[in-house]
Amino acid sequence: MKRHTEISQTLLRSKIKSGEINFGGNLKLKIYGLLSCSSGKRMKMENRVFFKSEEEALENNYRPCGHCMKEKYKQWKNNLYP
């Protein structure tokens, strides 16, 4: 997990292009989702974190976003998702 405030914009773009960062999350709400999610794009920079994989987000006790990951969110809500 990498915090947005601890990484430069140039390095962030590089890590996204290389596949080192694939998901974004909200530090306070413990929600993760796609980098293209409109909800994620609106969050404050100091609350934003990045993950390489869904497994990494789940290991850090984050739940799927209800906007950009609807099916996985429904599974999580019904206790069918790890």
C-alpha cells in the first residue's frame, strides 16, 4: 500500500503504466476500487492510497467500492467475498 502524499505525480504515472499500481483506496473509509472510478477521483489526496492488487487491498481490510465494483461489493455485502 502506498499513500498518495508519499509519491510524486511522475512516479505515480510510471507505476500505473508498469502495472505496479492497479487500484486506489480511501484510507479513512477503507474502500478500494478502480483507478477510473469517479468516486475515487473526488477523494482528498491525503486520504488516497494505492494497491498493486485486490488481494493487497483485502489483506489491508479494505472493501470493494459500491460504484465501480458493484458485483464484488454485493458479494462482500452478502459475506460471499473474502
